[in-house]
Amino acid sequence: MSRIDELGDAGIRVVARGGGRSLTHRAVDAEAGVPSGSTTYYARTRHALTALVVARITEHLELDLDDLVLPDRLDDAMVVGIAEGFLERLAGRREAQAARLAFLTELRDDPDLRVPLTAEAPVRTALVATAETLLRAVGVADAPEAAVDFVGLLDALLLYRTADVGPLDASRVLRAYVAGLRRT
């Protein structure tokens, strides 16, 4: 892992614990266990530091998506299982998800930094394409439109879990969604 990756991961932990406003060069230096001023070498301004952390959050998502393997033949249960597995993998990066959630609200007025965390992110296009592949494989007629909603549903389930809002059976929700698509 490179130094910039280490600093990005340290920044994620700082934001996950204290929100976006807690992200400072000094806090990241301390979290990463590097000499004071090290983070400033890689990200001169607070904006650049925030961009570094946002990029690292996005890199994690890209890695998780790249690791996703789709079988040649699928049925509804397999689609739900793949979605559940992906959800679990993303939820396993609890700090990155907490940092993303904090940034989504705190960066409302900074589209350059916020976009990589939203539906407009390039990685989101790959997520939707993967969802479309899954839904087409089980015969969903409007797979392109349904894929956008499917990714949105996964994102909502992930954020619901990350924020620890309350009990929710993600498996039941996903099964009902996929079954509902097959009836239309």
C-alpha cells in the first residue's frame, strides 16, 4: 500500500469518527502515525485533503466491484445472493461507508467533491451496468431502468445499515424487489 493510500485510509477513519469537519492535516498525520506535516506534502489544502479521502472511498468501491464474479447462468435466488454478498462486502468497509455518509451531507455545496459519492460517479455507471446484467439474465424486461433502482435500493440498504437506523432484513427486501420485477 502506498503512502497516499495509507493517508487516505487514515482520513476515512478520522471522518468516520468525527464527521467531515474533523478532517485536518494534523488529524490525518496522527491517525496514520506519520510525522507532522506529512499529509500536507500530498494534499496541500483542506480541499485537496478532502479530495484524497473521497478518491480513496471511491477506490474501495471500485475494488469491490472488480472482485465481483457473475456466474454464466442466474436465477432470482442467485441474483439476490450476489446482491446480498456485495452489500455485505461494502458494509464490511463500515468506516468508508460512514465517511461517505458524512460527506454526502457536508459536501452539499461542493459538487466537485460530492459527485464521486453520488449517482453521478463514474463507478456508479459500472454498478448499474452490473445490475443490468444480473436483471437481464433473469428476464427483467425493463432491466436498464430497473438496474438504476436496484443500485439505489442497495445503496439505501447500505446507508441504513451504516447509520445503524434499526433492524432491517435486507434479504427479504431484495427478494421482494426481484420477485416484483419478475411480475411486471
